[in-house]
Amino acid sequence: MTKIVLQAEIAEQIRRSDGPIELVDDNGVQVGVVRRPPTEQEIEIARARVGTTGPKITVDELIAKVEAL
């Protein structure tokens, strides 16, 4: 595994994020994406949803809804 040491300010920005972070070079070209691990609260919410019933939609229906926005 390659290890890259970040400046403290950059590391703190990553820690404070609440979603994926796109890493780009000085030309704006993507070099990677950082995804933080889920919090304990997010894990508990996901566990609580397992087995619940409700309306279901297909991927095609979801795409159509997003494109309509």
C-alpha cells in the first residue's frame, strides 16, 4: 500500500467532510476519491431499515426521477 502524508489542514478538511471527497491534481485531473467510513449512528440507521417494507422503485424509475429534476 502506498502511504501519502497530508498537511494537517488538508487532513482536517477530510475528517470534517460528510461525504465523498474528490482529489484532483494541480491541473484539475481527478487522482482519486476518499470515502470516510460510516459513523456508528449511520450504521444503526441502516440496520434499523433492514427488512422494512415500503414503496419500491426500479433503477430506471429512479433515474427518470433524477433526470426530471
